[in-house]
Amino acid sequence: MSYYEMVINMTFWGIMIPFIGTSLGSGCVLFMKKRMSPRVEQILLGFAGGVMVAASVWSLLIPSISRCSDLGRLAFLPATIGFILGVCLLPAVDRITPRLKLGKTSLLALAVTIHNIPEGMAVGVIFAGVLYGNCGVTLADAMALSIGIAIQNFPEGAIISMPVMAQTGSRKMALLYGVLSGVVEPVTAGMTLVLFGLASVALPYLLAFAAGAMIYVVVRELIPQASQLDNPTTSTLAFSLGFLVMMILDVAFG
């Protein structure tokens, strides 16, 4: 197998890994009577948050700025524009979602599904950077980001499937809801890869856009959820470990 074939193969699995994480989390409904252990959920969310913050800096923002080095002291400008747009996306979505006339469970599933879109874009953008090269993004960066998002998606899958089971009494229906909420990620990632081939000049903006969207998700959702227990030290240590793991991967394999 050539290096290019290996990259293509890893790109396919990298795109699918976050979806697999959601599906595995949804599968908890098949053997759990109640929600996931709060302690386990806290550790997973904290670790995933650390990975995503580190990835946003080293794998997305720094490569975005590096791509614009020809702008001199204004090299930060495309990254700044993309980051701001990424941060503003999800608040806009949050304003629209509650206005939809849906039941509480369906609204939760829809909200998680919509929030998976920028994560799918992030995976698509970073693997596009690997495929097209010359942007400072490595295969290790891309895989680490994909795994970090999958870890975050695991409790999200359970969070969706458990209420559906409580409402419908059907484990199969609950599993279906959870799995479908994750389908949007590989679809969005694949579309981003295709569209990127048509407009590679937009890579610095897209990298920063994905970083902004992920930072918003971490600060708005992961950190508050991971800190809900009486002892926030657990989530803090998990966050720090996730950050260090991503940093080490980037430096060692970058």
C-alpha cells in the first residue's frame, strides 16, 4: 500500500470515527437501565474538551496562520475572520432551534444533530489539509482530533438514546435516534472534503472557522457539563490530560 493509499484509507476511518463514537454511546441503551455514570461522563467530557482545545490551537489556528505567512504582520487576519464566524454560528443556531414546534426529546436530538455539523466540518477540513498538504497539518493531528470528537460524542449518544427509551419504551427506537443524530458528521465531513477541492484558497478561513465552532462547543457545553459534580477536580484533570495528549501527538508526529 502506497503512502497516498494509506492516507485515503485513514481519511475514511477518520471521518467515520466520530460517528462510531456516537453510535457506541447510543448503544448503551441496549444494556443500561439508567443514564451513564456521572463520573464516567465527567471524565470523558473533560478529556474530550482538552483534546478539542489543543487541536483548535495546534491543528487548526496555527496552520491557518502559517498558510497566510505571505501577508506578513496581517497573517492573523484570515484566521481571525474564520474564528469569529465559527464562534457566531452555533449561537445563531441556538436561537432558531427552540422556535421549532417539537417535543422535548425530538428537540434534544435535533439540537445535538445540528451541533454535530461544525464538528463534521472540522474533521473534513483537517483531513483536507492532510490530503492537499503544505498546510502544517499532519495525519496524527487529524486522527487525534477525530478521536477526541468521538470521545465527546460517546456520552452525547447516550444522552439522546436514554430519554427516547424512557419516552417510547423501545430500545431499538432509542438506538435509532442516537445513531441518526451522528450520521450528519460523516456526511458533513465528506461534503467539506469535496467542496474544499473546489476552493482550496479558503483553507485558512475554514481551519479557523472549525476552531471557533469547537471552542464554542467546549466552553458552552463540555466544560459546564463536565463540572456539574461536586468535585470539579476530576474534570479539570481529565481536561488537562486531554490537552497534553493532543499537544504531545502534535509535537511528536508533527
